[in-house]
Amino acid sequence: MGSKLLNKDIQSYINANLNTDLHTLLLKKSPFPEVSMQEIVQQIKGKQVAERKFPFLLKEGIIFPPQLNLEQSSSEKTALYKSGILKGSTFIDLTSGFGIDAYYLSQNFDHITLVEQNTELLEIVEHNWNTLGRQARFINKKLEDFLNRNQEHFDVIYLDPARRDQQKNKVFLLEDLSPDILEIQEKLRSVSNQVVIKLSPLIDLKYLVSVLPGISRMDIIALKNDVKEIVVFLSNENADGVICNCVNLESGETAFTFKFGEEEMAESEYAEPEKYIYIPNHSILKAGIFNLISQKFGLKKLHPNSHLYTSDIKNENFPGRILEMEAVDSKSIKKKGQFNIISKNYPLKPEEIKKKYSLKDGGDHYLIFTQSKKGKIILKSV
């Protein structure tokens, strides 16, 4: 399982090489006969990933799995968000992986079960949980085998299906995941009143609602404006529509909640740029609620396809970036100027714009290249 890696001298060597080039390190011979250099590098990679994704694991005695398991794990921030939603007596994670989600989601439960088919990975998780002082029942089985023999009922079932096929290509449709959600959904709902499924941020929300009955809630979770996951909640109770939450963690922005289908009934007003320009965060854009946002916040759209909004009075509660801007002529843009460049519904990409106008990237000022209903426009931050 890797207990040799916990040797103090080996751990000191790992910590001393956290900033060493790993390719160079792999070419060297391990100074410890009991462990390979590949095993040492795996631990260094694990600590590097943990620093940005799950710093709570940067403790003595923690063992890290291979790179792929680290990549597929949720971040500490998204797991912590989900832990604030779920509570009960019995919790089971049917695809525990490296156990980040399970560690946080299970904090409001009395009895915790982790199912994982990868023996080595489950041993690592069990070791780490013991090191952290957390108790659980660890079951080394395929999810399907466990469900076929299971006689228990759980308050919450959680699963994060594998999103790669046998050729390691990414897949998104529910029937292509492992396990096939559509195939096992009835079995899942027979042993729990609430099933929570983590899905790819690329999955289509309308597709989800059309193929998966019983959805009561969907959370679109972004972290620092990068959409990380779609979380679906299945309930056995008859829900009055699907509640959707757009969340942008670590942004200071308020979550935006709406009922699925509201967008079809919403309408936007249009206007040329006014004093303030609003750029929705990526969780809002993923939800596709372009008219609803306009209507709910009393904003006007610049163009049906630009997804930029405007007003003369600032609406501080908007879930996204708010900039005070003015329309400018392209001739007024000085060469070698430094700007954050945004291109929306415009023929040129930011890199092409930088090249055309000889601009540098960065700084405190913004240039937006977009279109209003009257045509192409350039907006500059005031």
C-alpha cells in the first residue's frame, strides 16, 4: 500500500524535492532501495496537487495515489460547498475514488460507507482517513456488485461516474459513463430517497432533464469563474419543477437561483451601451439564462448573441463582473497600450485583436470588442 513511503528519511527527501524538476528526478536512481523513484515522484506530484486542490491533506502520514486519481478528484472548495447541502444518518459514496468528496460530504452523517473497486486506491483512502481520525466502512467492490447484493437503505447516495471510455477518451452522455446512470437509476432510487450525482461541466442541462426523471435540483458550480462540475439531485418525492443554482465560489458573488424552464418565458430589452456593462459569470453562461438575467436584474442586452448587459444605475447584486465603460473609436486606441481584452460576438479573437492594434495584455483597464444591435462596437473601461 505504500507504508514504506512513510519512512522519515524518504519523507524528508520528498519534501526537499517539492520544487525539483520531476522529469530530471525520474532519470535518477532512487537513493532508497525499498522504494522506486517513480513512487517518490508520485508523492511529490500528490503534494503539489494537494497544495492547490485539497490543502487539508498536507499533513504527515498522508499517502497520495497516481496522477489520474488526483486529477479526477474534486477540489476541497467544491466538496466543502456540497457538504453544506447534505445531512442525515447514513451516507454512501459508491465511487469514492480518492475520497475528497466523501470526506467533506460525510461530515453531517453518523454512518459512512465508501465503495471503490480499485483495491490499492481504497487502501490509500482508508489509511489517510485513519490518519485524519475519520471513521468509515470501506468496501472493495464494483458498484454494480455492491448494489446487486445490498439490502440496506441510505439517506444519501453519492456518486461521481468515470467520464472516460476504454480508450481513455472523455465521454459526457449518461449512458456512456461508468457506471451507466440510466441503467442503474431505478436501483439507486430504490435504496435511497436522495441520489446526488456529480457530472461533467460540459454536459447539456436540457439533455439531462430530458433523460433523467426525478431531478429536483441542479447546481452549476464554478470556482473563481471556472465551471468545475454539474451536481444533480434525484428525489423520490414529487418536485414542483427543477431548482437550479448558479454558484461562483471564491468570487464574492451571490448565488443565483431559478426554476428550470423560466428562460423560455423571459424577455430582454435591448439598448446601446449605457454607463455600466455587465459580464455574467461562467455558471450563468453555462445555465444559458441570457434573457432571465436581463429581466431579473432590470438590465438591457446589447445584442441577442453578445450576452453583455447594460444600465445607467449600477446593480451591485449582479452575478458577474461590472465595469464602468464608454464606447470608443478604434482610432483612439493607442499602440502598445495595456488592456484586459474581451471579445464577445466579434469576428476577431483576443489574440488577433492584440496583434491588430499592437496591444499588451494585462493591467487594470479593459477593452471589450462586441456588437450591439447597431453593429460592431469597442468599449473601454473608464
